[in-house]
Amino acid sequence: MAPTLVAVAATQSWGQGATTSAMGGTITDKAGEGLPGATVIAIHTPTNTQYVAPTNSEGRYNIQNMRVGGPYTIRVTFVGYQETTREGVYLTLGQTLRMDVNLSEATTQLQGVEISGRRDPVINAGRTGAETTVTREQIQRLPTLNRSLNDFTRLNPQANGGGSSSIGGSNNRYNNITIDGAVNNDVFGLAGSGTPGGQSGTTPIALDAIQEIQVVVAPYDVTLGNFTGGGVNAVTRSGTNDFSASVYGFGRNQNSVGKSVTEPRTKAEEFYNYQTGARVGGAIVKDKVFFFLNGEIARQSTPLSFEPGTSTSRIRTSTLDSITNYVRNQYGYEVGEYGAINVRRESNKIFGRLDFNLSQNHQLTVRHNYVEAFDDNNSRTSTSLRFGTNAYKFNNVTNSSVVELNSRLGRYSNKLLLSYNRIRDTRGVQGDIFPAFEITAGANRYTFGTERSSAANELDQDIVEVTDNVTAAFGKHTLTAGTHNEFFKFRNLFLNNGNGFYQFNSLANFYAGRANRIQAAYATADNGEAKFSAAQLGFYVQDQYSPIENLRLTGGLRVDIPVFNDKPAFNQKVVDQAAYARYGGINTQNLPGGQLLFAPRLGFNWDVNNDAKVQVRGGTGIFTGRVPFVWISNSYTNSGIIQGSVDVTNPASVRNGNNQPVVLTDISQFPSYYAAGAARTTQVNVLSDDFKLPQVWRTNLAVDFRLPGDIVATVEGIYTKTLNDIYYKDINLADPIGRLAGPDQRPVYSSSTGGTATLPPRRLDQNFTNVYLLDNTNKGYRYNATAQLQKQFTNGLSTTVAYTYGVSKEINSGSSSTASSNWGFNQIQFDPNNPELGYSRNDQRHRILATGGYTLRYGGDKFATGISAVYEGLSGAPITYLYNRDLNNDGSTGNDLIYIPTDVRDPNQIKLAASEGRDLATVQNQLEAFINNDPYLRSHKGQYAERFGARMPWTHQVDVRLTQDFNFMAGGKKNTIQLTFDIINFGNLLNKDWGHQYSLLNNATELLSVVGTSAPNVQPTFTFPSGFATNNRSYDIAPFNSRWQGQLGVRYIFN
């Protein structure tokens, strides 16, 4: 009788960020009875690291904190029974390999080891929610242009492949990203990528340093926390007893990019983008001490798209020349270049790791990662242009250190993780500090002067993390108890409009010096800096219980406690304002500290027939996330004590001795000079007295089937209900004074901030411009439904196809870093302080994902040719239609959703005016054509537009990687020269009309221009900008990303 070994992959709790794998199972005799006292030895062959575990009274064993990967050799021994050995076992990040062994008595003749069962990332006993693991082989073989984590997190069906790194329809600020188990989020919340240094355009770590990546959406392990979106975890590579190294380079330029997709078709302007690096790993002391090093540099110079004077831009160079000459003559200031502009981006990365086998039961890891990067920030669209002086350079330096100790003592195992991140961000401006000017002329917008958020902008972050998890196996129970704690220290200098900001609503008014709004900020104490420290403490306990062989239950409770050690400055004027009493205890020192945020969770996995062919899994529970600390920092910066501001919304009242409007270029004069037109007021940010961190209740249910041909089919549904999300109000905004006339009956506020003889004031308290209250709402939900097929072939071919339908609705997308923007740009139909539930900017809707790859080895393994591809089909990014000015007089421009008229020629539906040299009939015809060309507008006539209710067209993109390996022997060891060619947007290489991508600034279109001012009982008049009539669409075909792009890679691998 042959001993039988059954191996099935099973997800184990991967802690705050998994860095290891595990094994477990049961050792039985021929009768199926457990064998207590049997010994299981797992040997990690590359390092000769040994993991030993005895079985308990039921014959069960459990080995925690094992190295990821392999190969492993597994040996099972018991007195009086034949030893069983299996080689070539590999372990996956964050998963437990279930290996059950049936031993034969020593007197039985051994016929060979019979292996049944399989390692399977989907049908396994521990999986409950949606997750995706990306192996080292996938990282090496799949196409990647940016060599970033986001290129591989998109392989999760619930992720948004549009580059936003959104998971499950949530804001990417609500994700938790860890590397080697340590927090690697941009916890302050400024970077679009969600990672440190993201604003400089760099990745947090070189891709060659990564071993595996894991994405989880609905894990019910309570050791996982600090996210309400998704969790992304990566583990780094380590050295082995065998010396290995690689040098590599990847690059592309204008010669590896297709022509423009619109007529006239032109070649790409000159640019370059390359990365080059090297890695090396090996043993310092054989079997005991190992090292791994990686260094990489990246250099990029890229031309800006939408160059004025070309077919991609709607902006005339004659207008730009006129602005340039006027500013030079009037203010003695050079606005900077506007033509062909190349922006640079550079980064340097160094990674080092040491691994110590202290003993058979103790392994220590120490690693450090250094990143230095900068990015020249400038951008433009077909209708907006920033002159050269409005650009800035973003600089970042990040140091990240991790120490991890994994220990095993009998049935107990312990993981201790310590980390420290030091992040420094600064901005460098172009030329001398000068006020920012923004001119809106119809659909076009022009900006010059120092970028208004960059004149005083610095951020220091210091983050310390302490995690300790203890796991113990007791029969059918595996118990875990632990704590995860993060300690933060911040210094944030941010004077928005610190250089002054002038807004003009026409070119004529700009040349006449008639601004329609003037804003400025200045420091009144502490240099205007916000300095504070905080912590988020987490404690948890969990039981993983298997009452029967084919059913596993996981239940646990997590408690998170936010702590703030420093309070914002106290502002007595805010506390004394009686008008704010209806919003509760308003105090500038309110903070969400000391709360106990409970998160119970329950998950299950049921192998229906105990044959790994039909699996039902799921769970339900509460997830608590972090709030981006920039939202909290706003209360420190804008307490009304350390910063002051000027906001003049009626600049006509600010005149000089000649009774002419005044435009100042000396920003030091702003506070005193403009006091004549508006009191020296300030913006204040406060938090609700019971503000809570984000929380959601998430439930998922899935069924996995093993179909004929070993195809695994999955049907999965995930529903997320908002418990606590963000909700902004301007509590200094007075009640509306009436409603508009006509079909659009939205409320209208006073057009006078301080009041006149005929109008009440818009501000309740004239000491303040706005008082923004950050509160919670429980309105909102998200759901995703996924159908997926996966197949792994033995000949090197692997495929997956997935379709996901998702909907995400919320009150506020939280897409900005400031309270004024999160409130002011949150599109509304009626009341800005009570916004409607609307679609999220991260609403995904339809997504199709397919991957495939094949490698052919030939010539006696001297050659290998591979091809892999990723297809992604998206139903188009959401967009919003707005009015271009402050229609309802709430003090915010560009946040009012349009009313969609049923008949553009009916003045009772919409009053249009002739404009830009067009008569009324032409304007009406052009607007009608635009509405009828847009599926959303066409089907919602007579209604208010919904926030992000419309969508751009579907996009289809195929990325391909071709790989050619040349293998040869050198020094008695195999060496490889590898050539790769990545083709991004391969369809466009085949046909210029395929693979088009689309872009729209802020995903919003100011479709109708307001003529004059709004008042109660008056039907407003609008114009339709002529620029939108050209193509009857507001979005652009992305001129660069719509082209195919190729990247050549060369790598030499030696041992």
C-alpha cells in the first residue's frame, strides 16, 4: 500500500501585510486515524531553512511564518511507519498549503508515493473573499510599460484598470498598501497613485525587488485593517545559497511610438523614457545569512500634449501672444513658454535586504528601501493651457526600513514587525513668486504666474509601525491574537493662494484689470505650518475553526483606536457663533481621537462534496479604514489662528485713486490693500465633535466550479454598505433667499457676501470666508458582480477571462486634499450642504479582463520564446455636465449640475443668447446637436444631470509582451540573455482607429455658460461655447495614450 499525500492551497491570515506563507494538514494511518507525535519537516531548498512541526493528539500540524516561494522538500516521519517525501513544493504569499498525508506501516512494501489533490489558488479551504495573487513568473512575463505595482494590481477583476488604482469602486485613498508587511501608503493622501512619492511620478520600489503581489477585496481575517477599499501587499526578494545576479535596461523613445490617431497624422515629438538597474543576491554565510541588493535609475523627458496651433488644441497662439505681451508691458513679468514643452521626470532607487536563520525556530529579516525622485509638473488640454511659469517641480525623498522576526515555539508562532518611514516632499516653482492668474474665456482657460498651491508647500512625514501576532493551533482551532499600531508625525506647510490668485471671466475683463474674484492667504503664526502627531492602534482576536473536514469557519473581532496627541489652535470666535449651534458642538479643536471602532467579521469556506470540485465561500463584516491625514491637517492649518486669508468676490469695489480696479503684484500688500473691498477674513476648517474614521459593512458570496478540462469557473458578488464616510458642509453659508424661475427651480443664495441694502449677507459670520465642517454620512453603497474562468496548462500556457459589473454611489468622492475643494467641487443639483447621493468618480460599471501567455522551450533548453497579453475593456470613465459659473451664488464656481432642456428652442425650457459671433438659431442648433449626440443627455431630457452620470466611450486596450531567451553555460552554470519587447495598445499598431483612449480634465465639462448674475424668481440666460460644437463632445481623444507604444528590454541573468 502506498502512502497518500494530498496537497491543497488554503488562504491563511496574512496579517496586516503578508510577508510569509504557511503549511498545515493532518497525518493519518491507513484507517484514517490521526497519528499524534508524527514529525513534519519542510526544507526550503535554496536556503536550507528547515521548519519542523509535530502533530497534535488529532494528528494535525501547523507551520507558520515560512518563506514565500520554494522549492520545498517535505518529509513526514513516524516511528513504525514509512517516511514520506515530496519535492518541488512551492508556497504562495499569504496562503497556507494544506498537505494531508496517509502513512503506511513499515512492514508494507513501498510502491512509491501517490500524490492526489492539487495546489489551487481558487478552490482551497481557506479562501473566503475576492483576491488575486501575482507571482514572480507573472511579473517577469506579463507586459508592463511603467514597471509599477499598478500594472499588476489591475489583474484583479474588481480593480479599476484606468490607472487610478481604485479597487471595488472606492477612492484609492481608502486602500491599504504594504510592502514586506509595512505600511507603504501615502497616508497623508496627496498622491494620485496612493503611494509615497506618487506626486513625483515614481513608484515606491523597483519592480525587480518584488517577489509576489497580493490584492484582497473582501478578506475576513481581522488582522487585516486600515482599508475600506482594497488591500495591496507585496513581498520583496531575498538571497539564497546560490549566487545570482542580473543587469537590465528598458527604454522607449519617439521611434517606438505610433503616429497620432487623428488627422493630420504626425509622428511623436522627440522624447525618451528609460530604466536601468542591477540586482544581486546570495549567501554571506551558507545556510545562515543571505543578502539581496537592487539599484535602479529612471529618466524621462516627455512632450506635453495639445500644443497650441496644432490640430489637437482649440487654443489660438495669437491669443497667447497677446496675453504674453500685455503682461510684459503691464506688469513687467514674463509668463513663460507655451509651445513645444518637454517635462522631465527622474528617480533613483536602492534596495537592500538581509535574512538571518538565527536558529531552526527563529528567522530575522532586515531591509531598507531608498527612493529619490522629481517630476516637472505641467499639463494642458485642448481647451486649457498653463504657461511655463505656472509649472512646478515636485521633489520627493523616501526612506523605508523594516525589521521582522518570525519565531515558532511548539504549537505557538509569533511574528514581530517594526518599520520606520521617513518621507520628505517639497515643491520648486518656476521663476520669481508672482500671483496666479486664471482667465476663463468661453470654453478656454489660460493660467500663468506661480501655481497657487505651490508658493508655500512642504510636507514631512515620519511613520513608525509596530505589529505583533501570536498564532496557536489547538485541535480543530487555530487562534490568533495580536496588535497593529501606527504612529505618525507630520509637518505641513500649505498656504493655498499664498502668492495671490486672480480670476477673470473673460479676456476683455483681464485686459481691463477687472477680476471677478481675488483670493490670498498669509501666515499669522507658526509660519503658517501645521505640526501634529497621531496614532492608530489596532487590537484583534480570531478563531479559525474546522468542525468537519470540508468546512472552515473564521470569526474574529478587531478594535481600532485613533489617537491625536496635539490639538489645533482654539478659535473663540467659532465657538461663540450662535448660528453654528444647529450643527452640534462646533470647535476648532474637535478631533476623532479616543474612539473604539469595532469590526466583527465572519467568513466561511465549504467544499460541498469534499472533492475540490464545487466550493461555496463568503463572509460578512465591518472594515475600518484610515482617513487621509490631509483632511485632518486642514483643521490645524485653517483654524483661523495660524493663517489668514482674503477673498474678494466683488472686486469692482476695490479701486485706486483713479477709480480703476486694482491688480497687485506685490503679495505682501494683499491683506491691507483689499480690506477696503472685503474684511480681512479667513477660512476655517472644523471636524464634527463625533467624526469617525471611514467604515463599511462588506458582504460577499461566491461559488467556484471545477469544469471539464480543469477549467475553474467563479461567480462572485460583493456588496459594500457605507457606515461612515465623509460629508462636507459650509456652515457659514446662510440659507437661500429664493429659487430660480423657469424649469430649473434650484435654490439661490445671496450674491452679496456681506449684504447690501437690498440683499442679506451670504456669510453668517463676516469674520470668516467659509467654515467647512467635516462630518460623517452613512449614505452610499458599492457592489460588484464577477464571472471568471481560469485555466493553467502544463505546457506553459495560462489564461484567465473575467467580466465585472460594478456600481458605486456616494455623497462625496473625496478626490481633493482641501476642504474648500472637496466641498466646492462636489457637484450638486440643489443644496451644497445636503448633496444628493450620486455616482462616484470611481464608478467602474463594465470591465472585461483577459490574460494569456505561452512559453515554448526548444533547442535542448537553449532557447525559449514567450508571448503574453493582457486585454482590458472598460465602459468609459464617468463624466459630469456643469454650468461654468456660480449659478446658485453659493460661492463656488463649477459645482452646479445642469438642467437638461427638453427643447432648446423653447425659452420656457432654456433661455439661450447669441454669442461668439453666432446668432441665436446657430447656438440653439449646436446645443441640440450636442445633446442628441450624447447618450446620457439624450435620454435624460427634462431632468437634472447626475453627478458622474454620463460616460465617455468604451475603451479597448491590448498589451503584449514578446520574450526571447538565449541560454548558455558559463562557469558551469546557466546564464541567460533575455530580450523583451512590450507593445502597449497593440490594437492601435494594427489599425489607427483601434485602441483610442479618452481624457477630460477632472472628468467634468462646463457645458453651459451663465450670462449675468443669478437672482430669485429670475430665469437665467445661457450660452453654449462654440468649442464644443466642433466634435459634439466635451472629452478629447488622448493624443499620446491612444497611440501604440513599444518598449525594448535587455537583461543578462547570471549565476
